[in-house]
Amino acid sequence: RADCEKCCFKWLGRSASKSTKRMKLYEKQSKKIAKHIIISVPYWDYYKPKKEIAKKAYQVLKEVKADSGLIIFHPFRYHKKTDMWYYSPHFHVLGFGWIENVVQTYNKYGYVIKNLGKRETIFGTIYYQLSHCGIKKHNHSLTYFGDCSYSKLKIDEAEEESKKCPYCKELLQELDFRADCELKPDPLIMNLEY
């Protein structure tokens, strides 16, 4: 779980890994490169519900031609000089598409859009952004939009993972079971946790 001090790092790794697979698959299919985009909410929208500002953030993304990707909500920013967090809602996006009409979109909505371009690693960017994102019960910390959404981009993870060894990640080979075989597996190996 994301809100548990003990489990949060497993959640971070699992979520970042799943998202990276999804983003890389779309990158491969679309031949587009993921860009890191930040959308800052104007102060007059600060105290509107998250659902409302997220809806406007999606409109902003559409206007700047970021047609697909993932979005992570951050309610706070960190101030280095005071060593404190302060309320400043914004969204981190790993998006695909040409980022244009930024000035016109700012003039229309008041939302500041920063295009940080291609990142060194998709996994690292997602992991870091999830490490300090907003977590609230019954709300998703990370959501997909456009062609990366669950309804448009299908990933058969269960089938893909079931073909690999959980320990060494090599492809499994099909074996025939022989009941008459007297060879027993080593009990020490059978008790290992992967």
C-alpha cells in the first residue's frame, strides 16, 4: 500500500515498473518519445477539488498537443531555504506529442506548462515523482490518459510474467510430469523466497 511506511517502497517499485512497461510499449508502438511536463495550477484554482483541477489539466494537455501519457498529482512543493513543504498543487506528466501553444494556453487557462523534455530514464522519473506524490483514499496517485489509457493500450502482463522464472527471469520451458520418477527437489531450494 502506498500509505504504509513499511510497504510504500514495494508499492513505489511495483507501480513505477508497471508504468514503465506501459510507457515503453506505447513509445515502441507510436515511435514517439516520452517528455516530462509540469503543469502548475494558478492560485485562483488552489482550493478547488482535485477532480476539478485534474479535469482542467487534461484540457490544458489537449491544447498543448500532449495526446497520451500518464499524470501524477502533487499537492505540495518543497522550499529548500526554509526546509518546509508548502501547498502548491501541480501535475507531473510523462506525455507524448508535440508541445506547442504553451503561451496561448497559459493566457486562456492561467496554468503554467513547463516542458522538461526527454528524461534519462522513464522508470527513474516515475519512481521519483511517485515517491512524494499526493496519496488519498479512493484516489489514484497515477492515471493514464489518451492512447495510454487502460481502454486503449492493452498489456497482457499475466501471460508475459507467467512465461518467466520468478527468480532468474529467464523464459520457462515446458516439462512433462513423470509420476514414476524418483528424483525429488532439494528442500533447501524449495524454501527460498524470490
